[in-house]
Amino acid sequence: MKAPIKLPGAAAEQEAPLVAVVDDDASLRDALDSLFRSVGWRVAAFGSAAALLQSGVAEEAACLVLDVRLPGLSGLDFQAQLAQSKLSVPIIFMTGHGDIPMSVQAMKAGAIDFLPKPFRDQSMLDSVSTAIQRDAQRRDSERTATGLQALFETLSPRERQIMTMVTKGLLNKQIAGEIGLSEITVKIHRGNVMRKMQARTFAELVRMAESLGLHQS
């Protein structure tokens, strides 16, 4: 493989993203290791899916580059196992067989790409760059959700109740009548909810409620 000239969609990162490579061909692992490091990514390479699982790297990796036909646990089986474990790391499959039904199965299960061997260096970098960007977006969303849940947990039980009701569209007067409080008390609780949830507008509070699943039956 020749070293690439450009890295599509590259962005400065505090810590370089980690790409995990799984292939039983040592020469290909070495080539991909050099390719990915040449553009500043960290790399962890393994000869089997089992070795990757034992390492604990899968949770940290921003992208997995897997051969479809691995010894032991196949690439597709490994993809299914990760999904069952709630690990949503983006996957790029490599294959030397051009198996179209297999590629369709992989893509339906959420794979980013399915590259036939031999592939162009730039094609691989394009796919991995896309995967890294998608993983960054997922992690940002998860951090936002975690922060939102932490804010919600600062609310008292009554404030949580009022947040749920007010974001359903009920007026202060309706809420007061339904839960047996004065309208002014409901208004005070509502103000506390806005402050504790750090919501700048009521529309933002509604979006927060939707993200928290407060209106799910």
C-alpha cells in the first residue's frame, strides 16, 4: 500500500481516534496499521475477533475494520455479538470474495461500508473517516443524554411531575386543579424546573422532556 496524500473530513482532535483492525493476514494488518498511523490515527490490530474481545479495545474504538471471513467467530457473527452487547461502534468490512448477499446482510445490520480486496488506500480512508465522524456524533449524543439525565435527577418528585405535565401542554391552572396545588405554587415549581434543567426557553424544555422519554406511555 502507498501512503495516502489526504485525509477526507479530518478534524483536529485532542486525542487521536482509535481504529481497531481484525484480520488473520498479518501482512494486511501491518499495512493497515501503517496506513492509519500515517494520517494520525491510533491503531490496535488483532488476528481474530476473540483477541479483540479479550483486549477490551472494542468499547474505546471509534471504528472497527474487520475481515468478513475470520477464524473462529466470523466478522458477521462478531457484528451480531456487538449489537447484542449494545456496543454500537461503526464497522467496515473487508472481503476477498465479493459476496454480495453477505455485504447486503452486513449493511442492513449497520455496517458503514463493505470493501472488496484489494481496495484503494483512499477508499479505505474515506470509509474510516466517515465511521470516525459518526462515532464522534454518537458519543456526543450520549454525553448530552447523560448530562440531561443528571439535571433531571436534581428535580424533586413534584418538580418532575410538573415538568412532565407542563411539557405535555397543560396550563398552570389545569395542573393545579389536577394535582391539588395552587396556581402560584405550580408557577413556582415550573420556574424551579426551568432553572434546574438550564432551559433557556419553554420549547427547549419540551425537547428535553422528549429526549428523556417523559411522555412515553
